[in-house]
Amino acid sequence: MKHIYFFITILFFLTARVTTAQVTLVAPSKMVRSGDSVIVELRAKTRDTLSTLQFTVSWNPSVLNFGRVDTLGGFPPSAIPDEYGMSSAAQGKLTFVWISTSTNGLRIQDSLEVFKLVFKAIGANGTNSSIQFVGSPTQIKASNAQLISLMVTGQDGNIKIGTTATYENADLNQSLVVGQNRPNPFSHQTVIPFSTNTSEEITLTLFDMKGSQILQKKQFFEAGKHEWLLDTEGIISSGFFIYQLTTKSDFFSKTLIKK
């Protein structure tokens, strides 16, 4: 009988260890109007310490147009220079990798905001996009301060396009409409068509697929349709890049290809 109780005690200890030693990734579910922008907060929950965390988040790019990573949440300084990679943002994926520089790891009180993603809803009414935690191209992994692997589970979210909004959105007015650059691919120069319903300063920013800013230009435009000539000679080499036009209340981003 003593052996049976001993076995049950050990089994309970191991089960409890597996149950508590885990990380839960959480994405929200929201309703958004077509043309509006929406903030999607990604959070992590764990009762253990957190020393490393990596995952890929995915969405439907025909429903949600990726704008930017708004904040990096409450993480302390990372041991690596690039916390997130945007090499697959045009295909609806963004990767995240964080490694603690502290030997004590990170102790989470309740839940930790990993970062905020800002999207523009471009889908028709009735469409929706899941916000999912997936293991490709970056695998889902986490470890505690002792570098013991933690079980990672995901609570996926969903963004639905409708006629009403059940959230405090990022930008209430669609003052900016941005088209695809032409030609695309291009050699040195390309034209970015856009229209704005207000007269104001507009910022053009070019990012590489890791999210690093390459150039930024600002120019005042009157309300109406315009074309912005982008000359990249001597600035970038061949490859995929993301251009973003931003006003005080709106933004839009697309991918361009340099030959």
C-alpha cells in the first residue's frame, strides 16, 4: 500500500509540474468596420518565469492589411537586435523571438502584453480573419529561467468585418487610400498612387522585411489624388520591401519589389 501511495504522490507531482509549467498565448476577438483600423493585442500568461519565447502569428491578408507593430509590451531589453521579423507580413505572417538577458528570467504577475499589431480592415462586410499562433516559419517555443522547456498553448482570436464596431479602434476615419506601386517590380524608380480627403502632411516610410526603417520622407499634399515618385537608386538593393504612407489619423502599407 505504501508503494501505491508513493506512486500516486510522484504522479501528482509530475502532473502538477506539467500543468503549471506552461505559457498561454492569447489573441482578442473584435468587430471592426471595413476601412477602419484595429489594434490587436497579443498577450502571454504563465505561472512560471519566462526566459525565452518565440512564435509566429498569422492572419488573412485579404481581410486585414498589416500596418505596423505598435509596441513591444513589457519585455526587458532583449539579447537579440530583431524582436520580430516581417519577411512574411505580405502573406499574413509575423514572427517573434525574445531571449532574456537576465539569468532570473521574467516573472509575469497576471499577463504580459507581447506586442500590439495594427491592421486596416480591407475585407467586405461579413468576412473575418482568425488571429492564430502557428509554428511556421518560426516554431512555437518557450523556456523558464532554468532553460526548461515550457508547454505553449494558444487561444486564437478573430477579427470580423461588420457594420458596427465593438472596440476602441486605432483610427476612426479612413482619410487615406493607397494603391499598389507601379511598375512593380521596378529597377530604380516607382510611383505610389494614393488619395487623401484632407490637406495635410503625409509620411512615406520604407522598411526592409525585418522591419528596419530604410528611409522616411514627409511632404504636404492637398486633398485629392496624387502620385509619389520613389527613387531608390543607391539606397536599396534587390528584394522585397514594405512601403507605408501615414497621416495623423490613418495609414496604409503594401509590398514592393526591387529588381
